[in-house]
Amino acid sequence: MASVKLTNVKKVYDNNVVAVHDFNLDIKDKEFVVFVGPSGCGKSTTLRMVAGLEEISGGTVEIDGEVVNDLQPKDRNIAMVFQNYALYPHMSVYDNIAFSLRLQKVPEDVIYNKVTNAAEILGITEYLMRKPRALSGGQRQRVAIGRAMVRDSKVFLMDEPLSNLDAKLRNQMRAEIILLRQKLDTTFIYVTHDQTEAMTLGDRIVIMKDGYIMQVGTPTEVFEMPENLFVAEFIGAPKMNVLRTNLMKAGDKYYVTPFGAKLVVDGEKGDLLKKKQVAGGEVLLGVRPEHIVLADPKDEGAIPVTLEVNEMMGSELHLHVYTEDGTRLIVRIPTIDLTPEQREGMVTGAKLYVTFEGKVMHFFNPETEKNLLF
Amino acid sequence: MKHYSDLEYLQLSKGKRFGYRVASFFTGIPKALWNFVKKIGNILKNAGLAVANEAKDIVSTFVQGDWKTKVSYLVMGFGCLARGQILRGLLFLLFEAVFIGYMIITGGYYLSMLPSLGKVGPHTEYNAILDVDVPVHGDNSFKILLYGVLTIFFIIAFVYTWRVNVKQNKIAEQILKSGKKLKSGKDDLRSLVDDQFHKTLLALPSIGILIFTVMPIVFMILVAFTNYSSINDGYETNLFHWVGFKNFETIFSWDVGGVNYAATFGEILTWTLLWAFFATFTNYFLGILVAMMINKKGIHLKKVWRTILIMTIAIPQFISLLYVSKMFTLNGLFNGLLLDLGITKQAVDFWGNTDNSGLLARIMVIIINIWIGIPYLMLIATGILMNIPADLYESAKIDGASGWKQFSKITLPYMLFITGPYLLTSFTGNMNNFNVIYLLTGGGPTNAVRSGASGSVGFTDLLITWLFKITTSGSSDKGSEYYLASVIGILVFLVVSIISLIVYGLLPSVKNEEDFQ
Amino acid sequence: MKKKLPLGAIISLILGIIFVLGGCFLLANRFMPEPLWSYNSAYLTDNFLFILFGALAAFIGILLLVYAFSSFKRNNVDNEKMKQHMGMKATSRISNTVIYVLLILISIVWLVPFICIVIQSFRIQPTGMTRYLFENPEAGLKEGLAIKFGFDNYVRLFTQTQFPKWYLNTFIIAIIVAVVQTIIVLCMSYTLSRFRFKLRKPMMQFMLILGMFPGMLSMIILYQVLKDLGLALDNAVPGLILVYVASSGMGYYVSKGFFDTIPKALDEAARIDGATRAQVLYKIILPLSKPIVIYTVLSAFMGPWGDFVFARYISNGRIGAYNVAVGLQSWLATTTMAMENYTMFCAGGVIVAIPIVILFMCLQRYYVEGVTGGAVKG
């Protein structure tokens, strides 16, 4: 239970590759922070610097107010769960969990209590005498978590703990991590490349790219107000549609003109544009697939598109369409909104009309790719 | 040479493709060499820069340092002691004391004698008591060279330690300035089993390698530039001296006192390369073949066949080699068998010089080497064959590949890819395969044409056995010419390293590491 | 479902019995004072072929029996599967037959020298090198095939020669080298596999270059130095130990390759769990490296038994300081010596080989793992 503070943290490898630039972050006590980003963005490196597994090239890492740069991992009082679990293959589950306590010379009866307690919580009591290789992926994952749990450490680090599990198990373990977090009530730093995990688990999300922090914020913040194009595209599935178009100011209102249609920007976004006194001009317009809706051909803002692929996901349809100038868009429509006739009409080559919801559009500067509303 | 793009290359006929690849292989060699030279140049440049930086740092540390640091420039470890790092300080101080003591007592003498390798040789001196001339020993060239080299090593170590000592002061000052505490001796000891554990682990092996491998090699390289031999042994008989490149000239000249060393060396080198080639590749392909036969589906008793072959690995080579060599002598078992079966009327002289070229003996050592080597290769090949993903064969079968095609398009490329570096090391290993040659033939049959050369050269002699013969027996009038052995040793090194360098750069597993992963 | 005996097992059982009995008969026939079965041929003398083939046949017979019994044991072959295999093409059956013939030939070629050396080690007269395994066939026939074999060579080996001393020398060297070299190699390879320090790459490259110098070159100087230290000539045993052990750090390659396959995450997990680097080594890495530790011990132990060059140079003619390789080679150094000591050399060879072969066969699995891994790692 401790705060973690990273100030100007930097990682430069021997071959002068900079993995992390100037990383600044204040993690509060008992906060659950998720580092997310594509592979090679420096998220694991940052975590490993907190753990003491990588040397810190510049800046300071503080745990609970104490600078830990020169401390060995064992002296930092942290626990960590690895991507491949890193269970000691030659030890039983019990010995695996007890390993750190034995190194601390904790009395055996205390160890027994702690280990069985952790095993109870994780539901692995019956496997205590097995070797890791006799366990399934999910069970191994639990052992790895158990090993970290018994340490009563200040910070709990997790490095892509779910990426080796299959989809179903991953969902289940994700829910269990949420429960575990409530039980442990400690500071968590969690690394993942999966935006769904980040959104569901984190109090705050740190989105990284090429060693830079792109945005730090709560899941709602990063989803509704992405600071830049990268964050906008990274968060949310399917990916946000981005098109180059013009933002015009006419009187009191802002318009965008994709594919010849004229769409008004209203609601909160329109107000913000007004408040910021954005001049208009060429912008990158971002529209999430769920914010594109079917339109009446007669509507002013209707855009004619041709259906290319129709992915039936169950509760919703993912329509891959292209406009008259060949731009591809993804449209996400809840199945429940469609009549059976409409659904049958959704075959390859079908002509449809769509329009964008004005109040949830995102605007980015075409050069800097920054959100115009920031 | 015209360089084809990928698509152009694909349009070439099969023969042209092959020609193109061969051509680009050879045209690639100068470039590889040039890259190597450039790399060395870069290394030198970086080393120069590093030295300059160090010098700058030493000066600036002195200028900016406090008085404790300044005293440490003379009295090593003083800064550490003054700042409370007693253990480090004492170690530095002790090292300095030992160094100065050594230099005064012995090091200085050896260092000063190194350029001449001794001035006073063994001679006779008049002994007034006995009233006769008695032999007296003078300087000892061998020891001068040996301890001279050691002293230079020691000086380098001292300079390095001194530099570390200076750096320590700088770091300590910085730490104290930032308000942190210095590490105590206890912390130092603890870090030796933790974050500095590698230093603990490497200390002993490195010292061993330094003294028993590096030092002898440096010494022997230097010997190549002297006239050290059993006649000029530097103490008992004569001093030895620096002779510059004379020994290299000897080895490369056509006529040295009636001996054609250049031709001798050329012949032995040619045979060494031939031998290494045949020994490596016969073993390699036959080993794969045997492994494939044993591993073929439907062959029973796999374990038995394997065990029979592996058993022969366990028997120390000197026993099997000596015994087999005797089996093939004039009155050996094999000749007995041939006579018994009536295949020959007369015993065959396998190790003899029947046609004045030693051809039979050369073929015999290659054959017997197959007998020695196949079990190893069988083991290695079995391990790799089992690792070839089965789906490669399955997809090849579906594509309609026959057994032979499967072998030539999947098994062999895979094997070659995986074992490329092994092939290289086994080639160079065979070039230096002393045991097989020496225990089988002792280098014989003797090459009469080259009898004048040191070490009684034979037809199956490799450079390495020649080197051994020169050091152990040498020639009658010149004794064991150690300097010649050193020259040959250096040349062996050059040949091995050039081959390694060229081949290593061209190996597919080095170039395209991921191909078969 | 009724289990049927596999055909192959029955055939090999029958063949095995025939081979063993036939081989024993041939051998027994040779050593009987009165031959049970007499033969007369101009060329096919008894000595070589009958004894050899008798021994070989018996050996192959035993192998066949072992196979037959082992297949009786796991006789749960699915008959349905067998039937499917019956449809195997005739070509594959032919090629399998060819392979069997080749494998048998290979086995013979590889085994003959070792069988011969064992047989010759028991020969009493003559003790020199001959074209025959036992004695001259002409003389043998005339003397009514008197038994000319016994343990004389072995007795002489242990009572009249320095052989026990050599054996002890080699054994001491091998034991100490096995222990110390293993420790050094493991230290070296663990460090190079797990630590990233500035000198790591230069060190490895430097050792690679050092390895390209012929090791024999350092012989001259090492001899002189050891002589000065009093560790050569009569005192060559400690000197040899020193030489073998000192440069053993260079042989880190195979075990480093093995350590590289142990995931680094294990080290990291242990370090976070509170282990020092030293604890990581002996609590995590070593327990997981049993095969490579055994391989290293085994190859370190076997090395000194075969070393010839250094042992000979450093002992430099002092018979008491020889190891077995130098000692036994010295018996065959000249033709006249070979005439006296040949059979004793064979006996010595057998004595040297037996313990190593037994040890080797027990630990074969680990050795194979090491050799294969080492080659693949390059």
C-alpha cells in the first residue's frame, strides 16, 4: 500500500535505442493504473524499471516517497505477476507460493497459514502438491497471483498476465482480478496491450506509444475525449473511422462536409468548438462505428454507401462499407434496431444510406493529430 | 557484376541463377573483408576516443576533486580510507604496495632486460679455489621473456586499478554531495553475491584463462620473433635473441640450407585443408544417413542400433585409434583376414609409402576417421531430425514430393541451416585434429623429398602434428626449433580465423536467423 | 479382445535362440580340447572367423532375445492397427530389408575392433602383434588346438608393470578435474547467460579468438613454467590438473546454450521474491539444469582419460607420472616393444574402457542431450 511516483524516467538501451522518454506519473495509494499501448511502446520497460529488473537510465522512481533507483528488486517490497507466469518448474505449487516467505525466513507455521489462505481465495487448494506442469493455464495464472499475494507488498505489478490465456478464460480471469483487487486493496500497476482489459480494469489508463505517454485519464475520459488521433484509434473496437474533411463555421453553427453531405455539429462538441473559437478549415474527422447510423435517403446528411462485408456478431452487425469515392467505413448497428426485411437486405453490394451523429464527432488537426478541443 | 532485382532473378534460368549466386558469393568476399577492415578501424577509432575521454576525466577529476581525491592520485585508496570505505581503501593500498615491491625487487630487472633478452650467456669462469675454469650460468632469456611479459600484464593491471581508484573518488564525491551514504565494506561484500555476483563468478575462471591460455599464447607469439630452440634454450646452452621476421622468411622461402620450407608448408597446408574437408563432410553426410536409417519409420530395434554406435564414443579414443592403427599394419588382423579369405596373396602395407605419395595412408585415415566420427554425427543428426516439424513433411507429401525430394528439399536444408556453425567449428577442429592423425600414423609415411625440413615430415602430417614433431624431436643439427613451431602456430591461427571469418559471414543461420523458426 | 503375439517378436525369439546357441557352439568348439565339430579348409582358419563370428552371433542373438522379450511385455498392440499396416507397400518392405542389412553391417564394422581387443587381451601366446586373434593356425592345428588363453595379461598388468600407478594417476586427475571443471564451467556459463555487463560481448569474442590458436602451442612454455613450479616430470599429476582446470572456462558454450533456454522470467520472479543472484543460481537454475550438470561432469571426467599430448609432454619420460594414454601408447611406441606388450596393451585398454563405458551407458541420456544441444547452438 503505497504511492508510486515516476519523475522524468528514461530508458536508453546500450545500442542507443530510447525505449522510454521522460515518463512522469503520480500513482496514488490503492490506485489501479493500467499501462496500455501497442507492442514496443515501452509499457513493459516502464513496469520493469519500477520492479528493478531494468536499470533506470534517467529520472527517479519513488515508492512510498523513497527513491528506489539503486535498490535491488528484492529490497523494493513489490510483487509481480509475469506474462508466462514464471512458476518454478521444479517446485510444487505450495513451494512456489512459499518461496518468497522462506527467503524472508518466515516461520513455517506462518507460511502454512498464508499459503493455504491465498490458495483458498484463489481456489487452488486441491493442487497445492502438484508441480506447475500438471496445471492448466488458468490454474498456473492463479498460482502466479497467489505467489504475489502472500508477500504483503506495497505495490502489485502485473505484466500482461492474461495474454497467454484463451478468450473465454481471459474474460473470467479479468473478473477475478477485479475481485482480487477489492480484497487486496493495494496499489496496482497493470500492463496490457488489450484496450478492453485496460478499460474494464483501470482506475486510470496510461496510453503509450514509442516511449511517450499519449494520454493519462480515466476510461471515460480517454474514450470520450481522446487527446490525439492515436488514442482515439487505439481505444474502442472496432476502430474509429477517420476521414479528411472540412470543418466550416456558418453563423453560429459548425458543419462538416464528408462526401458532399453537410452534417451539423451539435451537442456538447458543438458547444466546445464554439467556446474554443475554432476557426475551421481542413480537419481529420473521427467517428466511432457505433456513431454512424442508417439514414433516410432523403435526409440532408445522408451519405450513399455500398455494403462490402456484413459481419454478424449476434447483438450487433459490423458493416464494412465503401462510399462513392472508395473510402472504407465500418458501421456498427445493434441488431435490435433493424427490421427483419432490413436485415435480409444487408448483402454484399447492397446500397445503403448512413449519416454521422453530430454530438459525438472528434476533430483532429491534420498535421499534429491533436484533438482540436484540447 | 550486374545486380539483379528479386523479380529479374526469378526470371533467370536455373543455370544462370546458380552462376549468379556463385558470382555474388565471390564478389561478396572483398566487400566482407572491407567491412571487416572498416569494423577494425571503427574499433580503433572508438578505442582512441575512449582513451582521450578517460584522460580528460582523470584531469578534470583531479582539478575538481577535494584534497582526499588529490592524495589518492599518489596513494591509492587514500580517498576511500578517508571517507570510511576501509575495505576498498585497504585493497587498493595493498595492491599498490605489492606492485611497487614487485617492480623494485624483480619486475624492473626483467623489464629492462626484455629488449635484449639477456646480455651474459653461459660461460666459464676461473675459480680461484679449485684453480680451474668452471661453467657459470648467466642471464636466463626464457625467464626474461616470460617475466617480462608478466610484468607488462601487471603494469596494465596496475594502470587499470589506478584508474578505477580515481573513478571511485569521483563517484564517492558525487554521492556525498547528493547527501547519500557511501557503501560500507559489508555492503560491498554483500553485493558480491547479488548485483555484482558476476564478478565473483568470473574471477577464478578469468584468472585461469589469463595465466594458462592468454599468457602462453602471447609468449609463443613473441617466440616466433626469436631464435629460441632446444639449442638456444636461453640458459643452459645459449641465450636467445630477437630476430625480427626472419623465421617467417624461413617458412616462406624456397631454399634455406637446402630445405624448401615454402613447398613443405604448402604441401602440408594443402593436405590439412583436404583432410579437414573430407573428414568433416564424409562424417557429416554419412552420419545423417545412418541417423535417417535408424530413425526411419518401421525400423525396429532403434535403441539397439543407437546403443551399439554410442558405445564406441565411450571408449577413450586413444585406445580405439591405437588398436585400429595396429589392425591395419603389415602383420595386423585386417591383413590376416584378407589373406585368410584369399582376397590378397600378399599383406597390404596400409601405412607404408607404396607409391611415394602416401595416398593409401591418406585414404585410410579418412576412412578410419569416419569410423570414429559417425557415432557423434548420428547423435547430433538424430536430435535435429526429431525436431524437424512433422507438418513440413506432411505438406510436402500433399504437394507430391517423393522420398528423395523430401530429403533434398526439407531434411538437408534444415540440417544445413541448423548445423551451419557446427560444420564450421568441426572443419576448423579437424584442421587441428591431432589425435586421429598422430595416433593412427604418427604423420607417416615419411616424405623423403622433404626430409631436410625440421620434424621429419610425413605424408599424413597436419600442420598441428608437424608443429608437435618440431617441438618434440626437431632436426638433428638444430634441435627442437621452437621458433619454427611458433611460426606455424601463428599461421594455423591465421588460416583458421580467415576461414571462420569468411564462412561465418556467409552462413545462412547467421544471416537469416528466422528462416526455419 | 484377444491379444495376439506379434509375428516379429516370435521370429526374433527363434532367431535369437539360434544365434545364441550357434555362437556359443562356435566359441565352445574352438576352446574344447577335442573339437566337437571338425572342419577343414585351406583359407578359413579357425582363429579369426570362427571366434569372431561366434562372438558376434551370440551378441546379436542376445540383442534379438532382449527385443523379443521386451515386445512380449508390451504386447498390447492393437490388432486393427496391425492390419492397416499390412497394406504397406512392398517397396517399403524391400527398402526396410536393405536398411536392416546395412545396419547389421554397420554394427559389425563398429563392434569388430572392440570384440577383437577383448579377445586378444586374453591371448597368452604370442604376446606380440599377429594376424590372428589367438595363435598361428598351422601350429594350432598341429598342437591339437591347445587352449592358449587366460588371465595372464591382466595379472602381469597389475603385478609387473606401472599400469596400476598410471591408472591411479588418471583416476585422481579425472575426479578432481570433473569436480573443479564443472564448477568453473557452470560459473562461467551462468554468468554469460544471465548477466549483462559491459565486458560480456568482448569477453566472448576474445575467447572465440583464443580458441583459434592451436592449444598445443602453449605446451612448451607451460612445461617450463610447471617445471619451475615443481609440477612437471615426476610431479606431473598436480601440474596436469592445473593445466586442465585453468583453461576450462573456455568450454562454457554448451552449458550456456542450455541456460539460455531457461526463461529469464524465472530469475526475475525469484529476484522479486527476494532472492539474491547467488540464491537464484543454486535454488532455481541449478535444480533445473540437472542434465547439463551431468553432461559437464561426464565430459570433464572422460577428458583426462584420453589426453595424450599434454600428459606426455609434461611427464616427459618419467614413467611413474604417466597417465594411461601415455603409458599404453609407450608400449606400442616401437615395433620391438609392440611385439612384447601387444596383448598387455589390449588388456590395459579393456581395463580402462570398462568403467568408462559403464558410467557412460548409465548417463547416456544426458550426454546425448548435451551433444545435440551443443551442436544446434553452434
